[in-house]
Amino acid sequence: MIKQRQKRKKKLRIGATIMRNDTKAKLIVILLIVGDILVFFIGSAFSQYLMAGSSGINTDNWHNIIIPLFFIMFFFFMYDLYTAQTDEVFNSAIAVFLSIIMATVSSVIIIYLFRLETVSVIIWLLRFAILELFMVSWRTFAASMIKRFGETRSCLIIENMHNTSRLARKLKYSSNYGREATYYMIDENNNEEIDVIINDKIKDYDQIFISPAISKQVTQRIMNKATLLHKQISVLADLDSVTTMHGRIYQLDDTPVIEKKILHMTRMQRFIKRSFDIVFSLVLCMLTLPIIACCAIAIHFDSEGPVIYKQERYTKNKKVFNVYKFRTMFIDAEKNGAQLATEDDPRITKVGKFLRATRLDELPQLYNILFGQMSVVGPRPERPVFADYFSENVNNYDTRYFVKAGLTGYAQVYGKYNTRVSDKILMDMIYIINYSFLLDIKIILLTAKTMFIKSATEGLDEERDSILSSAENEEKRRMETVKKLGIKGEKNENIHNNSGV
């Protein structure tokens, strides 16, 4: 009887903790929304005072309030600024800065198109500057407070000591604050050790991360215990789990069946995507003409060689096309064969480093998009010399060819410079499965943000390094065999062991 009461009290404490954390997270989001609205009105009133010398807000022109406020909150939502788990303070400030720019431009376009009033560039520039000052200051302060006083979650990371998946390092370098992680490496042959983790350790943590290297049997035992204790469970995704998760559930007689989602876009989705590609590329081609001219001049005076170069890549259905880019390397960069670029590659020119860092070297690909060879958003195109080998050595690599190659993509905004090839493929699949026009817009906005932020790296990409090393070794063994047997044969294009994405 006493034990039952103790168990009941323990369950109540766990439930109360979950409710308390959930309530705190919701309260933070509500405070952020209320704060944004309040600061927006203060900034608008201040700009009205500077322009007209009157205090308060002019309610006669309601569109000057409603439209900018709507766009600001929309772009904040797209940048994930309404969450209890804040990003880096600097990253948040960049997101707010870009949101105000896009909200101002969008508001001016709407007001001009619908002729709600005569648009004054000077007045809107002043409003923009004041709103930037007020909103960036407020959001920087809010991000600092969330970082300092926000919810701290204790995490238990369970890895296989014989087959690690770098899960701990990924959490360590995660941009989200509020995690205090404990790392356990278990030997699955030691049942006593597993029992200790399940019976004594799980109860002390809020969130449980399980490595994919842990066997299904042990994973299920951990999940069963964590579920009973109302713990948040996180398991690294793989292609099978992603496609199954979005599948249709139906009954086959008395048996539940999950039908995996077919990986393709509807005819309407393809029409919307292509229409957007044409409009986006045309508009951006016109707007970036001065930038393109400046880049061309800088490349011409920086080093010898053509300003633009073309290179074969794969796109939808593994169709080969020539991708256009600004030249960022010296003209003899691949005299010894095809090589993957590294982060501090000596073959990259001075101007090339800047173009790569800001992604301006990709601007000529707007013409690839206009001609229908690429899309604005999609998996980044890979060179055939590398893609063919990845197809043989990375599971499900060819699934990325279900859609056109993109100027930017899900893996580019959520991945890092050295993200594993298999993880990038999984990100591409997540994009294909969850495709929507709104997701494309979000990825484009996040791409604008990444141009201002240099992602932290964890070191060399071990998986790609291993794959290319295997390719190089295989080529050496083949040539040695050819030499021993006295056979004349063509030498394959060299694949050097240079890590990087």
C-alpha cells in the first residue's frame, strides 16, 4: 500500500514537472509575441513623432500599421523566432534584421500595388531604420534573457561503445540553448550495465537521446521505460523512419498497415514550383545585375582565366547538365584531376574566398533555373565523378534525383560545411516528403540568413573522407593489377582524398 502511494506521488511529480516546463515554454512564446507587438507600436509612434511632430499613431492610415506588423510577425515565424529555445544571440539579431528588411519591402509593394497611398521612400526608410533599432534591440535583449533564465533540460545520450554515431558532438555544437547533457557509452553484451541505465539512470533526466547504433531490442527497452516515466524520447532519423512516419495507416482485415508515402510531387505542385522558379530567377537576374557586374570585374583583375566557368552536374532523373558559376579557383586548380574543395583550399583565389563565403559565386545559376535545368530550392547538384561513387557507397543516394537540383536546399540551411553525406541525403528526403511552396519560401529566407553567419564546424567529414579514400585505394589496386597482368587500360579520373562538402 505504501509502495503504491509512493509510485502515485512519483507519477504526480513527473506530470507536474512536464506541465510546468510546457507552461513555461508557452509563456515565453506569449511574452515574445506581446513584446513584439508592443515594441512595434512604440517604434511606430516614435517614427510618427519624428516625421510629423505629433505623439501617438495615425490611425487614419491603418494599413501603415496592420500590413507591416503582419509581415514582421510572418517573417519572425518563418525564422523560428517564436520558440522557447532561442538561437545564438547574434543569429537571432541577424534574423530580426532581415525580417524587418523583408517586411518593409513587402509592405511598400502591397501599399503601392493596391494604391493605398502615395509611397514616400524617405518616410519608409526612416520607419525602417527606427523599427530596426527598436526590434533588434528588444529581440537581442529577449534572446539574452532566454539564454540566461530559460528552461534547462537535462539530457541523457546513450551511445554504443563499439559503434558511435557522433551524437554527443552534434548536441554539443547544437545552436539551441538549454541542454545539460550526460553521455553514456554502453556495451550491449553487458546486460547488467543496460539494466542500470534503464532502471536507475533514465528517471533522472528530462530527455533521452538514443543513438541509431543501439540495437532495436535495447532501444525498445529504453523507450518502454522512458515512456512509462513520461520522458521525452529522441531517436536519430533514418530514411526508413522518415518515409514510414508520413505514411497512410489503414486496416488490412484485423491488422493495422502503414503504407509508405510515394516520393513525388503532384502536377499542381510541379506547376507552382516551376512558375515560382521563372518569376524568381527573372526578378533576381534584373536586381542583381550590378552585383554580377562587380563580381565579374573583381574576378577579371584578381586572377587570369574566364569569369564564368561551366561544369557537368546531375539534376532530376540523373540528367547531365552544365552548371554555371563564377570562377573562384585558379585556372590550373584541377591539373591533377578532380578534387573536392576543402574549407581553406589553397586553390581558391582571394576574390573566390569572398564569393564562396557569401555564396555570390552561385548567381550565374539563376540562368540554369530560368532554362529549367535547376530549381530555386532542391538538392545541390553534385559532379558525376563523385556522385557515381556516392551512388554505390551511400545508401539511398539516388533518391535525391526525384526532383531538380537546386540553387539552395534543405541540407544547405540545416546542415553544416562538414555534414555527413548520408545526413545530407536524409535532409534531401525530408524536403521531398514535406514539400510545399511555404517550405520553399522558408528555405530561401534561411539561406539569406546563412549568408551572414559562418557555421561552426566539427572537423573533417569522416564519412566522405572514408568513401573517397576507398575510391582512391580501389583505383590504385586496379592499376597495380593491370600493371602485373600487362593489360593496357584506361586510367580512371583520379579522386583525391580531400574532405569537405
